[in-house]
Amino acid sequence: MVLGERLVQKVSSTRGFAKVAPHVVPALDRAVHRLTRGKVLLSARLLPGVILTSTGARSGRPRRTPLACMPEDGGRSWILIGSNFGRPGHPAWTHNLLAHPDADISWKGEDIPVTARLLEGRERAAAWRAVLAFWPPYAAYQARVEREIRLFRITRR
């Protein structure tokens, strides 16, 4: 692991990061993604990322959310992690996917229709181990909250 990556992991595990990042990172991601016509996702310089377009659980309106993800199977599926930067509540996008599992993602400039499935039991446990190997700061996020961080596997429709 490179020194810079270790530093980023350490900083992203802090409570200060958890307070600031939810307000700054998504806004920057959406702006850069829009300006580059879907070709660049700023946070993807650290972790792979997608822009998730889901249907609002209550509003029924499209909701665009930049998210870090863990690609699987050469880009045929992805794990989305509902960490909410280690804050107490589940992020809104997880409620949206539970209510409306069909969604779209923008992945490396390609728009892809997907279906989301909440992982549970052994399947979730295996995915969680892979997620922690992929980005260890998720362990710090889980340690700060009482809720179980939701994991979704999204696959191409």
C-alpha cells in the first residue's frame, strides 16, 4: 500500500471527516461529473465510484447520488456500501433501493440499468469481509454506529 493511500485511509476514518465529507464530497462529485459529461468522478481517484440514480422512496422522483463502490466480476456487478461516513442513520439512497430496486448507474461514463439487492446472512458476511479488505476504513465506520451497515449488490438488468 502506498503511503498516500494509508494517509487517506487514516483521515477518512476520523470523526471530523465523517462530519465534513457528507456535505462536500457528494457536491463536488456531482459538479465534476456533470462538467465532464459523466467521464470523471472526483472521489473515484481514491475509490471506484458510480453515480446512482434511484427512485425516491417517498417522492417517486429521480435521486442522483455519487457513491464509492466495490466492482465485482469485471464490472458486471458492484457492491454499494451504506456507510453514511459512519454517521448514525442509514443513508437515504438505501431506503430508495429497498423501495425501488431498479435503478441506473453511471460507471466510467457508461449509463447502465441495474437492479439492487440487499445482502443478508452469509452472503453479506462474505461481502463485508471483501469490502474491509478493499477499504479498511469501513471498519471504523461500523464501529461508530449501532446499526448494521447495509450492503447492496447491484447487477446489470
